[in-house]
Amino acid sequence: MRALPRLEAASVGAIITDPPYGIDFNGEPWDGQLIRLQTRSREARQTAAEALYAWSVQWALQCLRVLRPGAHLAAFGAPRTAHRLACALEDAGFQLRDTLMWLYGSGMPKSRRLAGGQATALKPAYEPILLARKPLEAPVERNIERHRTGALNAGACRVGDRFPANVLVTHHPACRAGACHSSRCPAAMIDGDAHRRGRPGWPPEPPSRIFYCSKASRRERDTGCERLPLQKLDLFPRAHRGDRPSRLAANAHPTVKPLELMRWLTRLLAPEDALVLDPFCGSGTTGAAAVLEGRRFLGIERDAHYVTVARARIAHWDAAAGRDA
């Protein structure tokens, strides 16, 4: 939280970020313990949800300060804590504009499995993406003239010739170009059902308006990191049975978002050549997306190891886009 207050006010064109969800993901301190420590009060005992809200207000206030009038923020959340993040953004001064839904078929249940087929939770199959905007300084047309912010770049994010929707779908890892894993792929199930219900005169192609992408593969995770040492990658530590060995990866960040998804969000929110900020940079996918889409990027990350990974990944994609790293 030390870097954000040092940034110049009204200098950022968009914020796209994947902050901690406050759910103690895999027991990681940054997703629970550190949040509670930063908001600990001697006067009152806080629940984990209250701590997440108080901490989110802190960083949201700084994000509001550094954004241009009318600029947008997109923040990923967890289904059971996103309402706290939404309240924090609103109470910090943002206008909530929408909630995008990122759907996917893969994922492990974070549940205790009890006798008789009982469980304590469902398998996650979506993440909400909160879309918020800093209040306009003037009517939207004038705000765009002054700051180039205030509206979404819908034309740059069309799905074919169709207006972009607020639902985004990730293919199953088993899908290949032109061939979905039909029994388990959300994309195939949605468009397949729509196609089966088609009427005479409808176009032969599936009538979807939904943006599709693939989850980050191991190759995508590690691209640009070939010279970095391999680290233990353990995405589902509670799912191990027996002595199954852990995977190794140069980029061992546990919550890497798909590059195509972050590119789509960058096109949607950030004016051309704007500065995109990610205050929770992680392994740098937002930065890679920004440079590929011709935007400038500033990332903030507390973990020195992930800073190294992010720099390597962003430098690779910056060079691939034809610019100096």
C-alpha cells in the first residue's frame, strides 16, 4: 500500500486488477492473514469479511485518486466475497457500472466431502469481474474530449459483428482449435444449446455474443521466463492423493489469468496509448496484455519473486509487439 499514494493524481487511464479475495486461498498469507493484519483494530474484533472490506476501501481510495475523471476499473473477485469488494469500491467513491461474469469449466471444489454424498461447498465455475467508473467531470461527450475517458471501447471488443456482452467464457483445457471438448466445455455447451434451439432462417453458425478464450496453459504461463529457475506449482494442494509429485514451472503464481481475457479487458477499458495500472500485478498478465494492445503499463507487486517473473513476461510480449522492453 506504500506505492499507490506516491503516484500522480489523475494520471491513469484504466485499472485492471486481480486483487486478493480474502478467502485464504491455499493458505497464502497475502489472501488472508496479511489483510487482517493491515486492518487490525484495538477497539473492535473484525471478521475476515470486515477486514477485506476495510482493506479494499484503503486501496480503492488511492485508485480513485490516480484515475482520470470517468476512467474505469475492472477488479476480479470471488463469488462469496465480491459483495464486500463492491461495497468498498462504492464507498470509496466509484460508480458501479456492471458485473461481468467469467465462466470456466475447470476448477476444483474447495469443499469438505462428507458421508452420504454431502459437501460444504460447490465447485467454482465463475468469477465476477466488478466494473466501476470514477465519476465524470462533465457530461460524457465533454469528458471524453477532455480526458479520453468515460466510455467503453465496445467497438474494439465486438464478437464478430455483435455487441460485446458482460459474460466471458473460457474453453476447457482439452479443447483444440476448431474442436471443443463438447461434454465439458462451457463454450460448446452454451453455443451448442443455442444452436439446437435454432429456428429456420437463423444463421447456421452458433448465435453467441460471448467472448471465448482458453485458460492460461503451462506454455502461456512460462513464456518469457525460460531463463528463470523452476518453482513448485501446486494449484490444488488439498486434492493430492498418495505421493503424486508436484509440478514445476518458471511462473508458479497460483492465479494466472488468461492473456486473451486480459487483452479483451484492456481493449474495452483503456483509451489508446493510455497508462494501465495493476496495483496487484502478480506475474504480470495485465502488463503483457497492455503492451500487446499498445498501452503503457505500470504494475505494483509486493513479492520480489513475482516482480522478476512479471518483468520477464512483459519484456517478452513487449518485444513480440515490436517495441523495446
